[in-house]
Amino acid sequence: MPYDFDLFVIGGGSGGVRCARMAAGHGAKVAIAEESAWGGTCVNVGCVPKKLMVMASEYGNAVIDSHGFGWNTKPGTHDWAKLIAAKDAEISRLNGIYKRLMANCTAFEARARFIDPHTVEVGGQRVTAERIVIAVGGRPSTPEFFGAGLAVVSDEIFHMPGLPSHITVVGGGYIAVEFAGLFQGLGAQVELVYRAPLPLRGFDDDMRTGLAEAMVAQGITLHPGRTISGVVANGTGRRVTLDNGDIIETGMVFSALGRTPHTADLGLDAAGVKIGSHGAIPVDETNATSQPHIYAIGDVTNRINLTPVAIAEGHALADRLYGPGPRHWNLNRVASAVFSSPPIATVGLTEAEAAARGPADIYFEKFTPMRHTLSKRTRKTIMKLVVDQATQKILGAHMLGEDAPEIIQGLSIAINAGATKADFDQTVGIHPTAAEEFVTMRTRARVVGPVAQAAE
């Protein structure tokens, strides 16, 4: 039977837009639907506005740091409303760019729902497509403690009319630590409550420990190993009770417990698409769902929830279906960053992951960065290389410190290309930089892995 479209993409975020645009460029007749703002989570309530706010939070400490360099600058007061207005203007500009990228597609500004495996209802009409891509991303996870309705979630933060003077952040993931740092940098008193002994589960333990120490040094109060029993209103503020009975009087409770695939009300049952745990859509190596003509990309699959991964998946899928063949990305060693204060960036295996595979050499440096030898602010940079002992290939690189994301992005190319420790050793560094430490680490700090430990 003839279809209205060759491809229908549900979701106008980074992955969906890339898939639609590339497919249309290959000559396919493409439609795309977005119920909210073009650009998805990353552009509107994620990476982009968050990083702009992190940047804003750094200026206060920069003024203080300048005193160590002879400046007589004085701290000012921060205008939250002005920041939000500037952020909104930039996001609006990006929304327009994303919309213009759809010039060769039929764009619907409405939520699409499946009626059957080849039919969706969107904007009051039904359309059919030979193939359909689900790229709806995620939504903030809902907390389950008593009084959870009194907490705000990340999507709301970007539109608050003002910044409370005292904020309790719940969670230990990247959203929690990033907002804890930026709130503190903008002048709020911050408490961070998280269940684990250290924040950022899944990251290298040295980075986790270093970040916890840095957060304490900058004045954030940490509550490791704790959960919230309940929240009640206390005038215009909130009274938080922890599981050990401690009470926190705060102006706002911010729940940063991650994001959940946004698959509710998509009509997936009608399409015959199976759903896995937490609402995620399982896919195979080609991003096909349980229906071979229906695909899912990005955070809705709950695999590697990073914007560049969604873009890579969308691009590869369009090339596979309508182009010369799939473009290949190495998704086994994807670099990532946490824009905490200071930031963390990482690529490849952690020390613990490498140790579980076999013998590994660990190279480690911890030092005061040059800027803070004069600023006197308590800041440390931590750098680490994880090296396979047998092949001497670099398995992982990790950094906590200023400019970490920019530095690790470059290292990820070398590591994905199979660079060895000898390749790093033979590279002449740029002096004076923090980055040069990655090519001047000569002394092995320790050996990990059961076989190696036995041999030692």
C-alpha cells in the first residue's frame, strides 16, 4: 500500500532532527513531530541552558581569584532574572535554527501517537509511514518520598522567577552535582543529599572522591548515605526530614534523580512495540524495536544517554535506511563530561572496570592548578590514566579540574584510535598547561587486577 511518508520521526530533539534531516537529504519523504520546543531536552532544559548557567556561576569566584593577581575587583550581586532572560533569548535562537533545519521535511508541532504499526495521529490528523523512528527522549524522574509534590524537578529550574537563598538538592548524579555547584556559585547555601557514600555512581572513584572534597571546600554541605523521609511546607520554605531524623530548613527542594524515557501516551501497544524496564524501548544493533520497521534512538532507549550519542544514532540510521550505508561511531569508548565545580571528564574504563578485566597499570597525578597557586582558593586537579598491562594500550583517561572536558575530548580521539602509553610518552607537551601532565606521567602509581596483585 502507498504510504504518506517514507519516514516519520516522533521527537524533534537532537537525535530526531539529525535523523530526519539526513534521511530527507538522501531523498526520502520525511515527516517529523515535536510537541514542545524544537531541539528537545538538550537545547531547552538540558545541556545548553545548564552550561550557560554554570558559566554564570563561575564569575563570582573569578572576581575573588583575581585578588591574588593584583586586581582590586569587588564582588557584585547576581541578577537571576537577567540571566534567565538572556538564556531564554539564546534558546529561542537555537529553536529557530532547529526548525529551519527541517525545511526539507513536513514538520508537525504536536505530539504523535500510534494508531497501528504504520499509522500515527498528529495534530488532529492521521498519517501513515513505511518506517517510524521514536526519538522522544526522557522526562525528569518523579521522587517517591512523602511530600514529593513540594519538590521541583530540573525542567522547572530553568524558568524559576528567582533563586532561593537556601536549596536542598536530592540526588548524586550529574544533574544533582552540576546544579549544586551552580546554585552555590550564584550565592545560594546548598545541601546535597544522596544515597551512596560518594556522588556520581559509575564514575572513577578517584574522581568521585575529588569532587566530594571540592564541593565541601567551596561550602556545599554534603549528606552522603542519606535519603529523604519527607518534606512539608514551612511558610514559604520547606522542612526536610532525612532518614536518620535530621531536619533541614530550606527554601527549595530540588529533586535531581535522573530522567525516565518519555514513552507514556505514545500508543506503543497499538504499534506492537515492546517496552522494557523503566519505560525504555529495547532495540537491536540497528536500533530496530520489536517491530522491525519501527526504530528508537537516543535517551528513550536508556542506553548511553548523551546528546552526541543520539545524534550519532540518528545519523547512522538515516544513512543505513536511505544512504550509502551506515556511518560508524565507536560507542564503546564515548567521552563524557560533568559540568560540576570543578568539572569532570572521562573516556574509557574506570580503574575498577579495568581491574575486573585483568592487570592494569594506573598513573595518577593530583596537584594545585597554576591559577590557584596565586588565587589561594582550595582547588585541586586530578588526572588519571588506566593502561592495559599486557598491551600498554590506554584503556581510560579521567580528569577533574578546570578545562577537563576540552582536554578529554582531544584524548578520546587518541584512545579510540588505540594509542598506547608509549605514544603518550613520546608526545611533547604544551607548557605550562595542565594537559601536558597526561604526556609526562612516567611513574606508575599502582597495579590493579587480581592477576597483577598476585604477581606483585
